[in-house]
Amino acid sequence: MSVIGPALGAASALASAGAAGGLLVPGRGRAAAVGVCTAGAGGASLAAGVAALGGARWSLDLPRLLPLAGVRLAVDPLSGLFMAVAGAVVAAVAVYGIGYTGRSAHGSSSGGASSRGAQAVLPVFALTLVLVPAAASVSTFLVLWEAMALASLLLVLAEHRERASVRTAGVWYAVMTHLGLVLLLIGLALFAARAGGQSFAELRAGADGMSPAVRGVVFVAVAAGFASKAGGVPLHAWLPRAHPEAPSHVSALMSAAMVNLGIYGIVRVGFDLLGGGPLWWWLGLIAVGAVSAVYGILQAAMASDLKRLLAYSTSENMGLVLVGVGAAGLFAASDNRPLAALALAAALLHVVNHSAFKALLFCAAGSVLRATGLRDLDRLGGLRAQMPVTAGLFALGALGAVALPPGNGFISEWLLLQSLIHGLVGPGVSTAIVLPVAVAVLALSAGLAAAVFVKALGVGFFARPRSKQAGSAAESPPTMLAGMGLLAAYCVGLALVPGVLGSGLDRAVSAVGLSGTRALSGGGLQVRLQEVPASLAPLWVVIALTAALAVAAGLPRLIGRRRRRKNARLWDCGGGAPTPRMAYTATSFAEPLQRVFDDVLAPEQDVNVTPLRESAYLVERVRYQRRVPDRIEHRVYEPVLVALGRVGAGARRLASGSVHLYLGYGFFGLVALLLVLAVGW
């Protein structure tokens, strides 16, 4: 008997108990009750996902639960991968949330993330993250998808009474997520209508009989809807707004688990249900991924808000995953199944790695916010001494984000690079043009990511304190450190022994139709590529780096002991002791990069000169302001919003208050609808 069904049943029961606890348990014990139940649900989901990755399968049909369509659930290795990732993140973040919601960043124990509503919704959101990959019909998938969107929206708005920016972020998130839902509804409804059924099995069977035009419309609509959830440019506008304003443990769940489901949807529909497609599908996906990766990391480099920086980093990493998925489709369309399997395995492994280090980074940022009430890097500093554990854990997460050994992000980006490089010899002009650009994007994003997290660590943790809040910060409570410790353990395990995921990744890749190939092999200490002559032992790389660092740090000390030292004050050029104003800020650190990419970022600057009243030739004050807005939001979304505002203002003239006029609108609308139906019939 498979353990998947009982594990999912336990997860559902624990999540329900957590939701009830959030509503009924008194204030002091509420966070603990919700956190324990949610962590248990995450652990049960992790067990179900691991069982599916081991080869177990499970299905459930409840025809009377949902009117007209029923509920269909099924779990295969691909579902299991995303369920395991979501369960692991939920378990750690729920433990972290017990301490985080104890009091707010300003020391208040009421409202916001600790309110009854937010605590009751959190387990529901966690459960939807696990059940979405288990959906096996269009109706079930859309219901669970919408439940996930609504639950996350309520959590984003948890602190709306404290900051007006939260309400603005909530509006953006609500509009963008439901725009994505409309695209999914159009694509999946068209798919089900042409396939003759709405279960995933019926969709697979009917996909071959659909015309290329219909298949293309379905893929474009569905891919756009899922890419918006994954933070793909240009549908990313909600992400840098919602992630910073949500409570930090919710930000961790959204960035490390929810955005993954956009990738899941593209893989499930594009490879499994549609059975692959022509080159232009995957070339478009690679283009979206490449633009998202470069644009996201550039915006992260310019950001001084710590959580906004991490949100843009999520867009960058999901862009890299989209490049991997697109490359897999490109290779499959070119009948190169081994490279297709490798590229898809690399993309899925990066989903796993990104979830681990990004959840850790958001939780560490939440610890900083809770201790100081600040997110602005220009006002932080000195946190390494005040919060040493949080600083060390943030550094560990940053090491994974920059894709350098021994960070856990290195192995998945190395695998992706291997697939792209070995695909350069493939036939076709498109391959010869697109793949070198993809390799360049991968290298550029990795280099910029290093600059981004050097800025975050150096300015936020290692510089001198720039505010009283930063100077008086204290370390986080034990439950928060325990949750971050679990995430750090995930990162270390994935960095040292990623080979343990090899068989599970192969099963996930085979579940979408790339069977008969094994992308990865080897034990836990080594990753060896089956069809490409390459291998890597991350543990030995870490040992070699550690030895080299020990020699580099210890040798000067040994040599220095032989010489006589004298303590003397260094000459300070008459300037006195350095102050925080003399150190780099996040803005000044990013200024050289801003100059390099000036044409892409299009920074805005304003000089305000205020003369004295007595004379226009004497200046009282000069104010210089420079900002780097989101260019896509500024150039694309703002004109659309202005146009919609004008349309809305003009439409008010139609509402004159006359009942007869309103009845006339209804009559002519009905007549127009009947005419359209008559012509279409």
C-alpha cells in the first residue's frame, strides 16, 4: 500500500486543525498551535513527495465532492518532486513562524501576521501549495489554484493597517494573479473542449488530434499564465511589490514554493499533456527566461530594500529555470532526448536548490526586519556583531544564490551550463544563435548575482550601523533560528550530496514523456552525467576549497609569528576615526553597475535648486535625487493604467441614474449577444 494517500490525508487533517487553532486558540498559544500543525502538514507532505520520487503512484477520484466535475487527484514522480519541495519549505518556515509572529517588528503582539485571520489562513495556503501538483483534472486544478491565490492574497494583506504600501501591493497582486488565472482558464478550457474531456488522462489522449494552431494557442495562453506566477518578465510586476510587503515567513513560502508551481504547470502541460511541440514554443520560453534572468538580477543590483532585492532575485532564478525548460523542449523537438532530459533535470534541480536558499534568505531578512523594523540597506549595518547567527545563515543562503562552490546553487547551474554547451553542436540556425546567448545569460546573471549579494552582506551586515535600530538589534528567538537551521541543513545537504536526488530527478523527467534516458547517475558523493562525458564530486570540491582557505589564512599567521610586532596607531591622514557616513551605502555600491547598464535601466534624476529670498543668485539648498524605477512597469503598465483610468472616467457618464436607461442597456446587450450566437451558430 502506498504511503502517499495516508500522508496527504494527515497533511489535510493537520492543516485543518491549524486553521481551527488560528481561529480558536487564545493569543499566546495561537502561534505555537498553528506552527506545530502547519509544520506537521509540511512533514507529511514531504513524506508523500519522497515516496512518489521513489516510484510510488497514487490516485483518488471523488465525483461528488465538486459539483458537475468532481475532484480527481493523482501523484506521479513529477508531482512528488514539487510536493516534497513545498513540504520541506513549509515544515521549516512554520517552525520559524512561531517566533516571527510572537510580536511584530515594532514590538507589538497584536494585529498583522499574528492576527486570527492571518494565522488561520496560513495552514490553508500551505496545504494548497502541496495539493496543486496533485490535481488530475482541469476543474480540480483551477479550484486549487484559485484557493492558493486567494489565500496568498489574504496573507499579503495581513499588515494592511500598518502601511499603505501593503494595500497597493495587494491590489497589484490581485490583478496580476487573476489575469494569469484568466489566461489559464482560456487555455485549459480550449484544451478540454478540443480534447473531449477535462481529466488529464483525457487531455493526453486528445492532444494528438488537435490542430497545430489550437495547440499553439493553448500553449501560449497556459505558458503566459504560469509564467506570470513564476515571476517571468514582463508579467512580474506583482512580485517585487507583494514579496516585500507580506510577512517574511509568507514571503518565504511564496518565493520558495508558490512560484515553483508556475514552472510545474509549464512542464506538466507543455511536455506531459501536450506531448511537446514545435521549436517556436521553446524558443519563446527561452527568450522569456533569458530576459527575466538578466532584468531581474539588474533590478536586484539596484534595490536597496532587502526584501525587494530578494524578490527580484527570485525572478532571476525562475528565469534560469525557464531557460532550462525551454532548452529541454528545444532539444526534444530536435530529437535529442538525452540532452533534453539533462536540461529538464537541471531545471528541476535548480527549483529544489532555489527553494532552499531563497527560503533561508527571506527568513534571515525577516529576522533583520523583526529586530530592527528596517528593510533599507542604507540604514542597516553592524548586524554581524549584533546578530551573528542570522548573519552566518544569510551568508550561507547568499553563497547558494551566487552559484559558486560550495553553495547549493552551483551544481544545478553547472548542469544547466553542461546541457547548453553540449547542445551547441546540434543542427539548425536557431540552435546556433539561441544557445550561445543562453550561455552568456547564465554567465552574466551569475556574475551580477555575486555583486548583488556582496552588496547585501557587506552593507547590511558587515558595515558600521547607520541607525539606532541597527545598532541596538538583538538576535532572533530560538524558534526562528531553528527554522532557519532546518533550511540551512537543506542547503548544506544539497550542496554536498546532490547525487542522492539523481534517481528521483530521472523519474520526474521520465514522468513527462522523456523516458528511456537517465540524465544523472552516481551516488550521493558524485554527480555523473550519463550521455555527456562530465562528472563532479561536490564534497571533494568543498574539501579542496576548505583546505586552500585554511592554508591561505594560516600561512601568513605562521610567518608573522617569527617577526616581532609592535602595536601602533595607523596614520589617518588627519581625518579622525571613520564614521558610518564614510562607508559605502547600497546605492553607492550599485552606482558603477548602474552606469554600465544605463541604457537598460533608464535611471531618473532630479536636481532641485532653492535660492534665497533675498537674491536669486545665492543658493539656500540643492537637492539631488536619483532613482531607478522598474522600466517595464514604468513604460508598459503605467500607460495602461492611465488609459483605463480615462475609460473609467468616461464610463461614468453612462451612469446617469435613469432606470429606463439601464433597462435599455440590458435590452440592447441581450440583443447583441443573441445576434452573435446566431451568426456563430
